[in-house]
Amino acid sequence: MVRREPPQTEEGWYAFHDLRTVDWEAWRDAPERVRERALDEAVDFLGSAEAVADADEGDSALYAVVGHKADLMVVHLRPTLADTERLERRFERTEFAQFTEQSTSYVSVTEASGYSERAREYFDGEVDDDSGLAQYIQSRLHPSIPDSDHVSFYPMSKRRQPDQNWYDLPFEERAEHMESHGDIGRDYAGRVSQMITGSVGFDDWEWGVTLWADDMTDVKELLYEMRFDPSSSKFAEFGPFYVGRKFPPADLDAYLAGESVPADGASGTSGAAAGERAAHASASGAGHDGNAGGGAHANGDHGARSDGESADPPAESHAGGASDGEPEAVSESSESGGGGRPAAAGKDVDAAELDAEEAGQTLANFGVYPDDYGAGDYALVCYADADAEALVDEVDGLRSNFDHYDTHVLTSVRANQGQTAIVSVWANERAADTAIGFLTDIDAVTHSARGSLGDAGEADDEGGASGDGTDDAEAEESEDTTAADIRAELAEEGVYAGQPHGEDVYALVLYSEADPETLDEEVSDLRDGFGRYDTHVKTAVYGDVADDSDTTAVVSLWDTESAADTAADFLTDLPGIVGRPQDREGFGTMGMFYTVKPDYREEFVDTFGTVGGLLAEMDGHRETALLANREDETDMFIASRWDAREDAMAFFRSDDFRETVQWGREVLADRPRHVFLA
């Protein structure tokens, strides 16, 4: 008796497909106030689930199911089985749950298996955790739900008949089947995306297959073609299929009223949920980035990940994926001969020219966000018809060479729901011109796109007044338009918001007239909630160091604008928020955050007094206050106000300020953060 070798597997997030039928008669007969309460509770629950307010990471989505088997399907992805169980129980406690019946459900866990040689190296510990392959596999274990219009979910198992027993095949034969099956799926890249979840020991079938597409006929064509592949025709058994259309929780009222959903004609999350989702996603690691300097998105733990193809699909391989239209748009323009600069070297491939907005969106589709690059950088995206894992080693070798050049920002292999691409960002177009020749020389590269990521004048090339003696006042005069819009909106709520130049955090500052101890308690509760999100840096209450002042400020730092924007909704509900008093009108220059070495705190306060005296004599200066964190006296915050920007810039260009920065190198425990607050 020969015992066959099972492939190694690694598991990630737990998946819960919750399918419900609606008792339409009971819903119609219920009093209006009961329906309103039920609807409010359902929308609150579903919106909170989509925002992942209940866990550190994950994803959720709502679908309207077509056919008699169910009316609604909610898909939850969470780090633990307990998280999914709690979500199921929380929904049952809503008033709306009384009008539904759980027609079926499915419990499973994302998995990657080791049929290929490269995957086995990963499972054997022969691959570095920060390598491109490791990041790629992690992205399969922690996927995000795409915004595709439609979903198709079904369970499946492998046959165990006497003459068709998948588990009795030699390992090598099973591996060949998996490779052949995956080849079919790759032909649907950009059209169908997938999530494969294992359910052995969890549910009645062995795997759950979730497919997403904007056009459901693409799913039909894919599955029809795969039926003729031996992996399916000989060895696969399929359960019931559930087909649905995605819509935001806010449209549940329209759905129950028989109206079209999504109400705006497009799938996706509601604005509030999308903002909260961004607060989680932006600190997560999208793609297959082995780049040591990949910024906040090199972690590989959450965000815009590939849903296209696993390192080794465990059952049905539907390697493909909708990519929000971007790769297809690039491909069409390239094939029609539109625009594009020829590569400096390598084979001749079409290169589509992108404007700054298109370049930024294309990078975002592959999980590269503004935190990873600067305004004025230049983007290259080289599309490939090979698996991401097949390109990792070759691109790793190129990146090692690229890293010798100061102009290199990042280069990594990424996949957006089945479309593989090599993303490379450089400090200027000239360097990118050289690099693209090497990148397009890779055999699998079929076409490319390129473009500037903004006006170089907006970039903070000097690196900021960071305690190293450099002066970035000139660069600080330019501000991102989106950030300025957000600051203007938040200013109406009494919130000052700003992006520290040369830093990767976004700041909110609020003044309050409330009792500091009461404020401490309120902020502590908020901070406990904020702490669940990777994008949260810190939130604290600061009091004026001067004994004769009652100024109290709440400061909250976040990795992204969207996360800070979401946090502002909570912060503005704190007691006593007064915004900007009339005697503080003027140009809100800087919030300067300093972590002082404990032995130098008294000297720092004394020096501030000296600098404050100089400031008082300068034209246009209104006030400057030194505040300290009420829980950590070495954490200092300086708020400075001026009549106009020109007045503030005059000080920041002065020798006095430069000497103070130089002195700060000796007394500060960490690099300062300087933030425009208005």
C-alpha cells in the first residue's frame, strides 16, 4: 500500500459566506417603524463589517443573489475563526435578521499549496520572508475583495472513485494537472478573479471557489473551458452555484423596495465604508515587493492585493482578475499603436503614455500608493503574461542592480487580480528611460505604460528640516491640492490637518476648552479603538507648558489622509472642541513635534523661551506655544501662528532657525515632524 505525498499548505484568513433568504411577506406586513429600525440596524452592521471595524484586518462585501436559493450573500474575511463567528452572531442580534433565514453558509480558510518547485522552497523555509515570492504567497492568504460587479460562489471536492481517485495519484501527476489547469485560467487574466479557500474539516465540501467578474459570461466561458481539462472532467465534483451582484449596504433600502442596486449604477462600497477601508488598506503590503525601501506598502499584510492566481492553486485554478479597467485600457492603446516612447534597450514593446492621474491610478491598482513615492517621480509599469512567482527571481536580480542608483525608488513584481506587472518608480524620467530597456528585455513582458507622478516642483526633494541641518522651507511652500481641500473642509469643524513634509504621516490638531482630565478619558477610549488600525501612529492630549495658559490640544497622527479623514469624524465629537478662536486667525504655519531626550527636557523648554523671545520681535508673528503630552512630558508639540505665509517663511529661512535645528540634533531622541496645519 503506497501512501501518497500531500502538498504542503499554508493558511491565512478565514472566509465565511453567509447566504440569506428574505421573508418578503413578513417584511411587507411589518409596521413602518419596525422596518425602519430593522433597516437602520442592518445598514449599521453591514457598513461596520465592510469597514472592518470589528477586527485588525480583513474584508467584507454584500451581494444581491439571483435565483431561488438565496436573496442576499455576505462574504466575510477575517484573521480568526472567532471573528467570523462573532460577525454571524452580531447579525442575528439585529432586528433585520428576524426577517431573514440562513438558507446556507460556508466556512473555509484561504490557503496556498506547494505543488510547484518554487512554492516548495517557500514552505521548506528556503525563501526570505521579505522576498518577492513570500510577499506574493502572503497576498494570496490575505486577499481583498475586488469591486467587480458580479460574484459566483460554489463549493467543490476532488473525486475519490476507484478509477478516478485524485488522492491516489502520484504527486508529480497531480502537479502536472494543476499546472495545466492554471494555464487555462491565465488566459482570463483581467476578466475573472478568484479566491480559493480550503474547507477540509470545516464544511461539507473540500474547497470553496469565489469568482468575480464584471461580465458573468466571462465566468461561464472560463468554467466551460475548464470542464474539458482532466483536472475537472475526471477528478472534480461541484456543489450548488450562487450568483450575485455587489451593492453597498447603504442601498439595502432600495434593494428591499425592488429598486435597482447599486443605486448609482456602479458597484463598490459606500463613501463612509470606503474611507474606513482606506484607513486599513493603506498600511498594508500589496503585491510581491522585495524592495527594501518599499514604504508602508511593502508589508504584504493588507490592501490592494492580487486575487488572480495563487502560488499553487489547491483545486480549481481560475487565474485571472478584473483590474478596474486599467490594464485593459493600457493594452488597447498599446495595441492600436497609440503614443509611447521606444525602449532605450531590449526588445521593442509598445509603451502607453499616462498623465499624472492615470499613472497614480495604475500604480494604485497594483498596490503602490503615494506613500511609496514622491511627487515628481516617474512610473514604469511593464505588463507580463507569466505568473508573478515566475518573474520574482529575475526582477530581484534587476532590483539589486537598480538599488546602486540614488534615483531608484522601487521595483517589484505585482499582480492585480490576475494581471501580472513589474512596477518600477524612479526619481526622474531620464533614469526611467534607462531602466525600461532592462525591464522590457524580460521575455514575459508584452507591453508597458509610463508617466510622471506629478509636478517635480511639488516634491520635497530636500528631505525636510529633519534635524540634519538641512533647510526645506522652500519646498514646504508647495501643498498637495487634495490635502488642501481636506484641510479646508476640516477647518470648518475646528480641526487643523496637515501632511508633514518629508514624512509619511498625516496630522490632525483640535483645540478644546474641556477639562483636561475629562478629555484624557475621552481620548483614551478613542485611542483604544484607533489602535486596532495599522495606519494609526498616535493620538494624545497636549497641555501648554506655560503655567499661565489653559491651552489644550488633541493631536492625532495617521499614515494616510483617508485614515485621518475618517478619524476626524470621531475627534470632532470630543467635548469642548472650539476650533480656531478669533484672536488666532491668520496663517496657521506649523505644528512641530519633538521627542526630547529626558535629560534635556528642561534645556529644551529654556531654549524654547529664548526662541520665543526672538519670534515675538519678528514681523507678522502672532503666537507660539509649547505644549507637552500629558502622558509623556518628553513628547513636545509647538504650535506657531503668523499673519501670512511669507512671515513664517522668513523665520524658517533665518540663521536663528538653522542654528536651532543644528542644536536639536543633540537633544532630540527622534527625528522631528513639521506639519502645516492650515
